[in-house]
Amino acid sequence: MHKFFRPILLGAALSAMMVLGAAASYEGVGTVTCDVLKLQASPDFGSEVLAHAMESDTILVMEKANEKWYKVDYCTIQGYVPVDSLTVSSTYSQPLAYGKVSLNSGTLNIRASASADSAQVGSMQNGSLLPLNGFENGWFKTEMFGVVGYVSSDYVTVVNGEGRRADEPVVDTSNLEAQIVDYARQFLGTPYRYGGSSPSGFDCSGFTSYVYRHFGYSLSRSSADQLYDGRAVSQSEMRPGDIICFRAYGSSRPATHVGIYVGNNQYIHSPRTGDVLKITDLAYATQDKAIVGVRRIL
């Protein structure tokens, strides 16, 4: 799975820039070609930096603001990046994110191909959450209720994916908790990789995001932002599958590390450079960092 939506977010900027309302059309998918890319608030290197993307990350391109800057949508944040920092394609065949149908009225048609002239194979109500499984010439590829098709990006708002997909079956929550822990255990021994969000290497929040994405849930990308995902529960109420957020002693960040609780006062996590994904006792973990939040995603 390709990396997508991997920001280091600034809290105030995120609140100001999150795209939660009207949909926006997209022209293509860009791949970051530099080591670190700053998302600027305006097409100006002197403007506020809203987020950082890393080499090989993918970003939705909305339009060319001028000869030197693209307007883009990165992790639901709209901003600007230099034209020479991206390789842009009008087609992309890998999963991207989640979207929400955003219409003034009526339903959104699902087409058999990326064209308004192609056959209608289904429709979705306004507000429906849908997976964005690819991109082709201004259209997102999606799948709902077993129907594979395309929807116009003019009527889709990219979101963090809070909530369940509309076509997900209702399952027993306790069973799902066990499935999440079992799935997470499959990656024990995977090397830590800064910015990693795939089985070739994970950082802490890349791992938790990857595991939950497998079950149809989309978490924020950084540990600091996962502190606000789902709903808060007390440590005494922790259940397997809950995510645990930590803050290193002396840090000013809301959270600096995150993992998944597996029961028996242990959690599974990707610790640091040079280490591997492992299960650790919470008593040991809190020697150099404090638990600042337990979040229930299910």
C-alpha cells in the first residue's frame, strides 16, 4: 500500500484549514520528489507552514495556482506546494483515503467508468462515506456494496474517515477488538522506519493507522493528532484494541508516541529507529513517558 496523508500538523493551522464543508475538484495525484516538503498557507515561501510531507508521499492536486505553485489537498488540509516538488499524474491506481459525498441535493451517481457519459451502476446519498481506491482524470474509483465504479471528484470531500463505511457489516464489537489485536500481532518484528506506514517499516502512528485502516477506520497520521481520534476512556476502562497515547517527559507536544493495547497491561507498538515492532509492558513504557490519553476507535 502506498503512503498517503502523512502530515506533521500544527494544531491551530489544522483547525483553520480542515476541509469539512464543500467539495472540491481534483486534477491529479502528486508524488513528493524532495526529502521534506512544506505545505504553505499561501503560494509564498514566507507564509505559514501547515504540514510537512516526506519523499514518495502522495498528495491530491486541486489546480495549478500559477506557474510556480500547485494548490493541493493534503490530509484534508488545503495549501500550496512548489510545482517542482511533485510528479503529477492524472491517474493513480492505489487506495488514497476516504471521502464524503457532498451535494446540495439529490444523490451521487456511481458510473461504470470515469466519465459522466458512462452507465450508472449505483448511487449514494449525501453524506455517505466512501473509500477512494484510485483516481482517473478527475474521478475517484470507489466500491460500495460490492459495486465498483467511479464518482466525480466535484462532489466528494476528502475526510479523515471518521466512522464506518456504509457497506461494512455490523459485527460483534468484542470480536472486532480481538481481530484488531490478532492482525496487529502479525507485524511483530517489523523494523521501525521514520514516516513508515507499510509492512516494509512503520513508525508508531503509521502502524496504528495501518492496522485500523485494514478494518475500515481511518486515524489521523501523527501521534499528537491520534490523541483526539475516537473517544476518550480512562486507563481503568482500557480494552484490547484501544490506542494509547504517550508524551515523553519534558516534551511540549500533546503526544509523542502511540500504540495499541493488547491486554494484560501490555501494548504493541513501533518504538524508535534501530528497534522493531514489539509488545511492551506499560510499567516499563512509562519510565520515560507518561500516558496522556486512551482512545477508543470502535
